Amino acid sequence: MHMKGSTHESHPLCEWDRWGVLGPTQGAGGWGCPPSRVGAQGWGHSHRHSTPCPQWPYCRKRCSYCNFNKYVVPAVDEAAVRACLVREARTLLCLSQVQSVTSVFFGGGTPSLASPSTIAAVLEAVAGAAHLPAGAEVTLEANPSSTSIQRLAGFRAAGVNRLSVGVQSLDDAELQLLGREHTAVEARGAVEAAWGLFPGRTSLDLLFGLPGQSRDAWAQGLEAALGLCDDHISLYQLTLEQGTALAAQVWGGALPMPPQDLLADMYLTARAMLVAAGFRHYEVSNFARKGALSTHNLSYWRAEQYIGVGPGWRRCSPWDCAQTRASRTSGLRCTWEGLALLDSLLPDLLCQLQHRWAPGAAPGGGSGAPRRSPTGDGAAGPRGVAEVVSGGGGE
């Protein structure tokens, strides 16, 4: 996610208070927003559509690979955090002049540690500040260690209709290496519970490219996940981040990382397996079948505006989103397959930016940009990525 930042453990409420979230602040930008932030991000500009992304910034522990802006504290004043999130959501939506919300994504930290009442309060604030259509995608990230059936049912009652489960691996040794709280058995139980309450709208996150991981081990793990997953899966290559325990082990010579060619083979192997299982590769890291494409993921991919709510986020303009998206293709190996995939992604990016920046373009953009057929995925893929993300022939 786009929440990477400081790894210190100070309390995030101190940061929020500086911006007047705990109490009204009058400035050039209006209620609750300091002038410097308004000027830097251009919040005076109108955007018809946006995706609010509230962050629950707390975790029970810090995973060995994670440098997200999150906090491990003995106790959380949830009422205060709830008030911060509610006030910031209202303020940012108002200042951005958002008319309609396309989706809501609760990220972390570990948002499944928040109470359902906090999730409900934030959604109520969003719906009060802008139009939140009935049935709009509302995703919550969940760790397997905090996904009891009762808790998940509470989230569903609060308005969540899609779950993204941070499985990361179904191998206990790999989970221990990553510093995860849960076991493989707990991960399976969490996914099954989620699937029962959110059928067709449960996604799995998996990591590949772990220290010492082979292509065969990765393929076996993915095969196990395919037997468990619903209709959406996200695959992320492990990135070593400065200041993390895992990076220190690797850079200190204690753990070997897979070479770049092996990482590329893992990616292409996973893509082939998922396409063979009926999944559509609709974004660099995301695969879906039966029409279960994520609105939130597509908003990123189409360089649409999102509004971060919480201490680890920032607002994203279309240009910021475009730069982020382009950077995510930088690890593709220079092969015919990699070039074909890049060729299928770039036309959509350019068309979306051209549509947004054209004279007289409507604020907030849209998906009506011209498009061309991609050069192709090869025989394995049903359609190219550009066709999917630009709205062509949806299921």
C-alpha cells in the first residue's frame, strides 16, 4: 500500500493534533486544515469522484519486512482514534469538493483490530460528506489472527462488503520468517470464515521472492492458495526496506535473496497458473475471475484520485497515481513476455492521462478515454490488461 513512512513508535494522535484534527483550525484552507497542507496538495481543486482510504494505524506486532507507518502500543484509545478518523474524513472530502465516492478501502496497520463501531462511524462520515452509492465497494484489510466469525459479521453489519485477507503464505516456516502472527492453519480458517460471510468478495494477499524461496516452493504454495481462495488474489514481490529486521538479515549476509531472473520466473509462473485457473490478470499484482475485479485497485490503475485518511497517508493527484503505477512495472524482466505486458499497460495509462489533461475535461476524469487493443497476452490470456482497465468488454 501507499502508507510507507516513519518506522518510529510514537503515538499517531500527536501527528494528527498538529493538523487540527482533534480541534477546529482556521486557516487559508478552511476548517480543520492547515494552510501549508492545502497549498501543497491543491485541495481547492474540485474532483467529482474519489476513493477515501481510512487507515487504522495499529498492529499487535511489527512484521520483519514491514516499514509502513504503523504503531505497536500497549493500549489504544479507540474513541479518540475514531473521532480523528471521522473528522479527517469529513474535512478532506469537503475540502476536495468530492461529490461521489467510488469505493472505500480500510488499510493499516491492521484495520481488523478496530471495532465494527469505528468502521461504521467512518462510513457514516463518508456518506455524510459525499454521495456513497448503495453497493459501493467497501474493503477492509484483515489479518488471519483477528478474523473471528463474530468479528467479521460485525464488519459486514457495519457496511463492509469486501475483505482482503493478508495470508502472505501458507507455509509455517515462511510465516515465521516474515514475522507473521498467524499459522497456516489459522490462515485457512480465516479465509474460510471470510468466504462464508463475503462470498465472491474475499481476496487473498500472497508474498513471493522470499529469502531462500525456490520457484517450485512458490508454485506449490500458490497451488495450495488456489484450492482455498475465492475469486480474487493479489501477489506482491517482497521488497527489502531500510530499517526492517528482514532487510538487516539479508544485507548482513545471513539470508540469501532469489536472483532477479528467478523472481521474474516466479512472477511469470504465477501468472500462467492463475490464467489457467480462470483468473484475469487485470493489474500488475492483481488477478480476478467471475467479474470480481476490485474497484479500489482499478482506481489506482486508472490514476484516479484517492484521499488518505489517517497518519500514514497522503492525498493522491492523478499525476502522483500515474507515477506510482508506472514504477510498479519496473521489475519486469526484459523478455518478449515482459515487453508484451508493458505494451498492454502503457496505452491505457497514456489515454487516461490525455483524457484528464485535455482542455475542457470534466473534473475527476472518467473511464471514457480512447483505447486501443493491446499487442496481446499470448494464447494463455483471455484479454489484455489495457482492455480490461479501460472498461472494454467487462464481465
